[in-house]
Amino acid sequence: MDQKISQKVVERLTLYHSILIEYLEEGIEAISSPQIAARLKIDDSQVRKDFKLLNNAGKCRVGYLVKDLKESIENTLGFSAPKDAFIIGAGNVGLALAKYDNFTNYGLNVLALFDNDPIKVGMEFDNKQIFHISKLPNLAERLNVDIVILTVPRQQAQKVADFAVESGIKYIWNFSPVILRVPSGVNVWNENLIASFLQFAYKNIIGS
Amino acid sequence: MDQKISQKVVERLTLYHSILIEYLEEGIEAISSPQIAARLKIDDSQVRKDFKLLNNAGKCRVGYLVKDLKESIENTLGFSAPKDAFIIGAGNVGLALAKYDNFTNYGLNVLALFDNDPIKVGMEFDNKQIFHISKLPNLAERLNVDIVILTVPRQQAQKVADFAVESGIKYIWNFSPVILRVPSGVNVWNENLIASFLQFAYKNIIGS
DNA sequence: AAAATATTGTGATTATTATCACTATTATTA
DNA sequence: TAATAATAGTGATAATAATCACAATATTTT
Ligand SMILES: NC(=O)c1ccc[n+]([C@@H]2O[C@H](COP(=O)([O-])OP(=O)(O)OC[C@H]3O[C@@H](n4cnc5c(N)ncnc54)[C@H](O)[C@@H]3O)[C@@H](O)[C@H]2O)c1
Ligand SMILES: NC(=O)c1ccc[n+]([C@@H]2O[C@H](COP(=O)([O-])OP(=O)(O)OC[C@H]3O[C@@H](n4cnc5c(N)ncnc54)[C@H](O)[C@@H]3O)[C@@H](O)[C@H]2O)c1
């Protein structure tokens, strides 16, 4: 599992991408590394080195072409490789994610939701149906889905993750504030909003 | 602004905290650095060095006391320092965050929401009212609030952030996928779920 | 046309972070 | 009680990441 591009660089690529969208909307064709660096408060040589990694050449006194750069980042990050996923837990967070229509632009397609609450099962949002959790193994196999977005309460998270893994799930985007135990071959990415808030607060408010 | 504890360490402290909650719930009194390290797939010496920073001593052959360690992390990260905040944008994400009753345990108190949609203004959730955005300057001053959680659509984010800054806001937890321009003295923490998904996908699915 | 300026590209350097390797200590086992 | 094993604590080392410094180049200005 040798990554050509480090996670640190990938993180910055996503930031560059946000800025490039803005420039594109404003109709600006070229952008320079000092401009980007100033926005992100990083060193401009860093920006150039990152773009070099994508084999993206700039032009002296001009900068980089916004359109090319954006496409280059999108190719690298696999925007056009469709990634089908299920959401498990049709609660506040699960439904918010399901209703967000922008994920498909980034390669993420939510096909359906799963829940164990009989009231929720059967409901539909934007062509996305809520199924009973017991249907997960069958549908995961039939639709060839191996990615889930886990948005169940903390107390249920490990149990539900186990069930997902049994159902053939290989990638879990985990929104519960729990460190999941998964067998090797299964990958977890934690979206821990509480942890994120704590980091924010420490950096800016507490630890100064 | 010299931080005694680096952001990297703070990030791990939040992870340790999740694990400690689990141990506490299971009634286990002590935990060792190799145990924690195994859960997080990091080096055990790293764990010990982090705990040393908090002046938390362990005991040979036993480990660290779960209760002490948890309190120590909570003190360091300022759990008991109450931080009042407003949510701007009572949409899918804003409401999900407003309904989450667990933030107060970590020091974050959401006092109210703001929106510009007349249908939403006046509604109430869990004692949290939705005010018209025009009320922000007044309420921020009266309630002495300088933290906002920004959950408006991408296109409005910069404009609304500008207004928040004019209203005296100093800390912005930004959920919109936009790099905000703010004057110095104002601090932004980005919670970019799209960017996070891209990192997840690159690490595990694309770039392998 | 020449000078001034802004920018890329990149090797060298520095800073930060993580790991290794080992000693000291203490509980458990024989 | 002695031997064994698990763990904390920590300096040395390695790996990773960010910054600096500057030559090369292209555009703009005079
Ligand atoms: N709401 C937030 O703002 C917020 C913030 C930080 C963290 N989180 C975390 O995100 C997760 C979801 O939060 P939420 O506010 O959406 O919770 P929620 O209670 O609104 O939704 C959870 C959903 O999971 C379903 N569920 C419960 N057990 C299940 C099972 N065994 N199988 C299938 N579905 C099951 C419930 O029926 C419910 O619909 C939680 O782990 C929470 O800690 C939420
Ligand atoms: N929903 C998701 O899962 C998701 C995922 C990733 C990112 N985001 C980002 O989070 C943000 C919120 O997303 P959402 O799905 O909750 O959007 P939403 O449309 O459901 O909610 C946005 C809210 O902001 C309000 N608003 C708009 N302009 C305003 C203004 N000028 N002043 C005050 N309020 C205003 C709207 O009335 C609405 O209630 C967006 O920037 C979105 O890109 C959302």
C-alpha cells in the first residue's frame, strides 16, 4: 500500500480545489502559488511542490491555469470514479447527508439508507429509500456496495459495524465518536465532530 | 501564541478520550499504553509521551488509571470551560447539530440558531430558538457570544461570515466547503465533509 | 531595448513528528 | 524467595514535512 501522494498533500489538494472552484466561478483563468498560499496561510513553495507532484507545470509571471489544475486534482482524487455507498442510521446526521445533493459531484453516490426503526423504514428521500437494517447483506451484495456511512448512536456503533463487516462492507465512514474494532482488510475513516470541535477550541480558545 | 501541546497531540488526546469512555463504561480501572496503541495502531511510546505531557504518571506492570487519565484530558482540553455558540443556517446540518444533546458534555453550548428564511424564523428546537439573521449583532453582544457554527449554503458563506465578523464573532466553525477570508483576530476551523470524504477515498480506495 | 518585477522550479536546510532501543520498576508466577 | 514478564519512562535515531534561498525565466514597465 505505497501511496504516491501523502495524506498531507491530499488534504491540501482538497483545499486548493475549493479555491479553484471560486476562481473558476469568477472567470479568472490563472492563479499563482503566492495567491493560493496567502489564502491558506502556507508557504508558496509548498504549493508549487504539490502541483509538481501532479505533473502540473506553471508559467513564469503568470501562474497555473485554473481549469487544468482543477481537472488535474479531480483526476488524482478520483472524482469521476463512482463510489456507491449506503448510509446506516437515518437520523439527524444520516438524513442530512442523504439530502445533500453535492456529493455526487465528488464521486460519492448514496444509494439507500438503513435503519432499525420501523417508523422510518419505508420512507423515501430524493429517490433514496430507507430499508430495514436486516436487508443490508442482501442489498450490499446485489448492488455491489462495499462502502457505508455509519451514523447510528454511539452505543450501537460497534455492533452495527460488525454487522456491516459481515455483510461484506470494506470501507466505513464513521460519524460516531467511537474507535471501531474491525478486522484487517476493513478500513475506517473517522468523522468525529466532537473531537474536531475540541481541536478547534483548544487551538483557538483554550490553549492560547 | 505558543502552544504547550501541539495540535497533533491534541488530536490524539481526543482519540484516547473515546477509548477511556469505553473502558470506564466497562468498569475497567487501568489501561496500558500498549493497549491504547494497539487500538489506534500507533506506537506505544507515543502514548506514554503524550501522557507525560499531561503530567500523568503510570504504574509499572499496571498502566494508567482510567479515571485520572480521562479527567486529565478533560481538564487539558477545557471540557468544563463553557463555550457558548450560535448556529447560523438552520438547515439540514444546522438542525442536526442543534438537536445533538451531547455537545454540552464537551463544553459547547448552542444557545440559538439564525436563518434568513421567514418560514424557519420563530421555530424552536430543544429550547433553542431560530432568530432572523438580522438579530445576530444584538444577541451576540447581549449574550456575549463570539463563537458561531456556520452551516449556510456555500454561495452565502462568505457574505454571512463577513456579517458575523461585523457582529463581533471571533471564532467560526465552518461547515461550508469554502475557504473563508477573515480579518486577523478571527479564527476559522473548517469542517469540510466533502474534503474529508475525498481524503478517505484517496487513502483507502483510489490511491492504493 | 533595457531594467525592473513577478513568478516558477528546486536543492539545501530546518523543524516537527514518530519510532526505536534500552533501562528501571513492579506485579505475577514458579 | 527468585525468576519471569509486562510495563513505564526516556534519550537517541529515523522519517516526514515545511521552509528557506536562490537561479532561471517570462512579463511588464520605463
Ligand atoms: N447530530 C449531531 O450533530 C452529531 C454530532 C456529533 C456526533 N454525532 C454522532 O453521529 C451519530 C448519529 O447522530 P444523530 O444525531 O444522527 O443520531 P440519531 O439518533 O438522530 O440517529 C441515529 C439513527 O440510527 C438508528 N439506529 C439505531 N440503532 C440502529 C441499529 N442497530 N441499526 C440501524 N439503525 C439504528 C436510529 O433509529 C436513528 O434513526 C451518533 O453516533 C452521534 O454521536 C452526531
Ligand atoms: N447536508 C450535508 O450533508 C452537507 C455535507 C457537506 C457539506 N455541507 C455544507 O454544509 C452547509 C449546510 O448544508 P445544509 O445541507 O444544511 O444546507 P441547507 O440548505 O439545508 O441549510 C442552509 C440553511 O441556511 C439558511 N441560509 C441561507 N442563506 C442564509 C443567510 N444569508 N443568512 C442566514 N441563513 C441563511 C437557509 O435558509 C437554510 O436554512 C452547506 O455549505 C453545505 O455545502 C452539507
